[in-house]
Amino acid sequence: MSKKKNVRDAALQLLETVEKNQAYSNLLLNNAIKTNEISAIDIGLLTELVYGTLQRKMTLDFYLKPFIEKNKKLQTWVVNLLRMTVYQMVYLDKIPDRAAIFEAVEISKRRGHKGIASLVNGVLRSIQRNGLPQLATIIDPAERISIETSHPLWLVRRWVVQFGIEKTREMCEVNLTVPLQTGRVNLTRISREECLALLEEEGFEVEPSPILPEAIKCLRGNLASSKAFHYGLLTIQDESSMLVAHALGIEEEEIILDACAAPGGKSTHIAEKLGNSGKVISLDLHEHKVKLISQTAERLGLGNIEAQKMDSREAAQKFQHKSMDRILLDAPCSGLGVMRRKPDMKYTKKEQDLSQLKAIQLSLLESVAPLLKEEGTLVYSTCTVDREENQEVIDIFLRKHPEFSGDPTLAERMPEAIRPLINGFEVQILPQDFGSDGFYIACLRKKVE
């Protein structure tokens, strides 16, 4: 079996597993590369086939529909094979149609029987001969965005109400692109310029972030494999996520609670901003995730993080009231801002999930609020763009808690490039704003009683 067949077989197997088990493609992909011994040269193709097919699934189904609607009972692997092949034919210029079709027919012979191989060949040859149906035939604007960008219609309609048609289209289109890897330089150990020089010496193509003074962008290579990462000079974190530590307005020697801390990116950033002074209390519900926080802190040489296994909804019973200078609640959320990293996520989320999450988010806020000192800062953040989990949660919390108010000084602490996006004490970042994850931050102050 040739390498390319191995790659396509592995890709098809992954697409099957994602669909059957609703498992995340990024985790499966890393495992498949190891177990199938995919060569370095073919990893790019495997990643492209899996992510691309998942990312464009609804568009591919629209293209396939007229050619397979008579075959109502196609097995899922056959549908996934057809999707993967049409993806290559439409979106991958370097792969000739005949090669993609030939490989698909060979896979169908191995996995099925002559009849299936004949069907696959017939469908793909018909597409090659007759061309694809036109997206321009979809009249309804929201439905057209939904099919063109493979986002569920309920989500597109929801975003159109919240952001308008143009911003929704932009966001959906950006969600189809591959995000750049970004890193956060550990400024307690090295300057950004020195770190960039070290990475360039190692062969990485990197550049400083125009948004944040501690951030770098990686244009080629994986920062996790660098010596700088190994020796704790940097960690991998999205730029939007780095803004949280700026929003907190940290001062040395403070005690800061990070209520939902795993895997530790924000906790370690807070610890760095404390200059390795004070203390960060990092809580997470799961033991293995608490270990991750501790391991990351150790790698970065940070001795001021205390990681504990705890449900943050019980924090008010475990810690003294008014004992924290600042609190970060990076709440569990739908993750609608990070779809570029998890393309399969958009097909598994349901609208009712958001309401259930809203209840959890509010209960977490209620639990940690008593722990904050008077005149202390509480930052609420999520990696979603949806108003129900963001602005609505904060509106309800502020109505119920007159001892808290929005902090109008947020803009003073944030990098200049972010300030145009700030609305009073809140900032909503969309993926198209500067190519980072979709993210929400609200900054609240506790009044003196």
C-alpha cells in the first residue's frame, strides 16, 4: 500500500471516529499520526484532509446531494469518503481530480465490494463531468452563509440577530481558516527580543505580536517542540486569552484566585505578572488537570502557584470571605470563539446548551464573589462570542449584586490595539478583529460597603 493510500485511509478512519463518537478531531489526529506512523511529509496532507473535510462538511453535502439522493442508505464511511474526495477536487489545487478519484475507488474496493466501488466511481465521475450545484441558488441570506461556510443555520440566524449579517458572514468565513500559533514569552526569564532570536536560530519563523508586548506569532514550526518551550522561556497561548491578565490590573504581592484554571495558561501569566511574588490559587474540578497546571508552572519556573482540585462552586465554603485581591473566573462555555481549532464542534453544539451553560456561569460567579476584598477586581471571561453567555450573564449578576459595578478603567490597562473594541467595562473580541480566538472579558469592581 502506498503512503498516500495510508494517509487517505487514516483520514477516512478519523472522519468515521469523529462522527460516531463525537470525539474531538485535534486529539484523534495526534494519536493517529503516532499509531499509523505517518511520515513527516504526509502529516500535512492528513491534517488537511481531516480538518478540511470536517470544516466544510455542510458545503460538501450540498455539492453531493444531487448526485447521491437516490442512494438513501449509503454507509457513513462511503459518505465520508465522497466528502473527502470532493474536498480534494474543490479545494486542493495540487491534487489532480483523477488522482483523488482513483484513490477513492481503491479505498472503496478495499473496504467494500465491487458495487460500492462502482457507485463511488460513478458519483465522482458525474461531478467531474457535470460540475457542482451553485451556492448562488440559495436565496435566503442566512441559509446561504450557513451552507457556504458550513455553520448550523440556528447559529447563523442567532449571530445575525446579535451582530448583523456582514459581521456574521466575516466571522463564519474566518472560522474556516487555520489559526496561527501564538506564544507568550516568560518575561520573568527572558525578553521577547532574546526569545525571538533563540527561536530563529533554531529554524522557526517567528515575529512579534502587534497586539501584546509579551506575545509572538509562529509562522512556521510548532513552538511546543522548541528548546525555548522546553526550558520554560515561553508557553503556547492565544492572544485573546493573554488579555485577561492585563484586564486584572495585577500588582506585586497580591493573592489572586483563578477559579477555573486548567490547563494553566492564564494562571501562569498571572504568576509572571506578579513577578513570581504573591500567590495564585488555581482551582480545577479534575485531578489530572490540576497536575497539568502544576507541571506548566514548574516548567516556567514559577513558584507562586498553588493548584488545588476543587469545584469552584464550593469555593465560598473553603476560603475566607474577602481574602482575595483579584479573582479571575474564566468560565466553562460553549467555546464558539475557538471553532477554528475544533472544526467538528459546530455540528455537535445545540442551542439549548447555551442556556444550560448560562446557569453554571451564574452559579460560579455567585460562589466566588464573596471571596473578593472590597475595592478588588473580578474578571469574568469566556472563549465564546454569544451574548447569552457573556453580556446577559454579567447583566443578571450586576442586577442581583449592587455591591459590584462595572470597572470603567478597564481601557487604561489594556493594550492600545484593543481599546477600540472596549465598551465601558466589557470587551467582545470576534475572530476577525485581529485573527485571534473569539473572546469576552468583563471587568467588575467590588464597592466599599
